[in-house]
Amino acid sequence: MNRQNLQRVVAVINGKGGVGKTTIAANVGGLLALSGWRVLIVDLDYQANLGLDLGYQGKAGDDDGLALAQALAYGVRPGVLKDVRPGLDVIVGGGHIDGAAAALVSKAAQGKLDEARLSVASMLDSVAGEYDIVLLDCPPGNDMLQSAAVAAARYVLIPVKTDDGSLGGMRITAGRLEQVIDLNPDMDLLGVVVFGSGTAATTVRRESTAQIVEALGGADADEEIRTQIEGLVFESFLRHSEATAKRARGRGLLVHELDDQVKAAPKFWEQLKAGIKPQSVGPASAEGVADDLQAIAAEVVARIQAKEAESSEVAHV
């Protein structure tokens, strides 16, 4: 298929849940939209946590993934929820996606495997050209949808914790990339983002990078290969703050929006002076998490631009 419209599609994926996929997709998408990019986020997860992070779950336009399911199963143009944030649109996920995944599995069983694996690519071909970047928030445990997502993606971004389950999920994801390379030969691994690690902990960062290199098969590789694998690990790590995550998701705010509210709120002594019972708008940790996400968004852009420049140089040789 012609992939001209899919050159800025990024699959945010790991075979393990709870590693920050939705947090990264929502917040990086929101930050890029804030900077003037036209952004589309596609929620391929039946849990639909993207709707919580962006605050549209249960509101007008939330169809629980029905339009997405129909687009995947029947090849029709997907419905798009416009202006969730200025410049940020969403293809909504939810419970209906399970039915679509089952339909794709059935299609594959009928000898139409390539058609099933290209379902996300075919769906996006009709809309992706309207955006500067498309982020796919991928489900952790659905083989067919994960394969279809990476078959559509020009770039793959893997969030990972350094526990065994998360690293195992990363290895599964790497294997899935190999399985669709026949359909998507230009797919490229944008990088690996470590989630749940303090960005200031140099020793932890070094150990995390070493674990990722080992998980990707670099333990016994020569120095050049090890260096290449190490280069896949983002400089920017994403710390985890339960307080920030709960407060942001509970309010339908992105982390930088929560941080803005915290900074704008009167301090507790100002509230006391005004005769107001002191109330916390949000945790102080929001600032650190917001800084991490801004750094990750900047690194995503830098890596995409570097790869595009490299591709352009190769094309002119």
C-alpha cells in the first residue's frame, strides 16, 4: 500500500500493561498540540484510559470505540472527536474494540491475514494526512491489534519499566515488529522510554539502560552493536508519582495542565490570611513529572526530525 500519509505515525506500545503508554501518548500529544502541531491520538485499547487522561470519557462524543471498531472491521473512514484540546483530535477507544479485534482474527482465519494486519494502516490512510503526527495508544494484550498497529506505524516508541514483566513485554514487542516487517519494511524503532525511574538517579539510569540492552539481545554483542542499542534508550526518563497520576486522571487534566493549576493556586498561608480553609490544588510532584514529559516530547520530535533528515540524505545519494 501507499504509505505517504503514514510517515508520522508513531505506535506507543509494550506487551505489558502499566508502563505509561497512555500517559506518554496523551501528554506528548497534548504538548505537541500546545506547540502548534496538528495531533491525532488513536485509542486502540478497550480500557479507554485515554478518555480519562484527556477528560472526555462519558461525555458527548465518547462512543466507547464504536466508530473505531466499525472502521477497523469494515474499512470505513473513522469518526474523529475534534478539538479535545486545541489542535488535538482523538479516535475514541472503548469496549467495542474487542468485537473489532475478533472480526480481524476471523478475517485472518479465512485466509485474509494481510488484510487484517493492515486494518489500522488502511483506516489511517484516509485521515493521517491531515495531521503533523499520529500517536497510537496500543493495548497491552491483544496480539492482532498490536500487530495491526505496528504494521501501520512509521515509528515505534516502547515505554518500559525495568521489572522482568515489563522487559519481557518489550521483547514480545520487538518480536512483533519482526513479524510485520514484510508489510512495513520502513518501520523504525524510535526508542525506549524508561518509566518509573527518578531522572536524577544516575546509577539507576545506568542500570536501567544495561537491563534494556540485555533484554534486546545486546549482552554478548560487540561494542558497536551495544552502543547502537544503548542509543535507543531515551535520555529523558519518566518518573512516577502516584499522587500526580491520580489527581491528573481524576480531573481529566494533562500533567502540565495540573502543574499550571498548582502554580497558579494561592499558597496555604495566603489562604489562611484570607480566612479560607487551606486546600491543596495538587501535589508538588506535578512539576517534576511535567518537566519529564516535556523533555520526552522534545526528544520525540528531535529523534523524528533526525531520522527524517537521514532518510532525506539517503534518498539524495
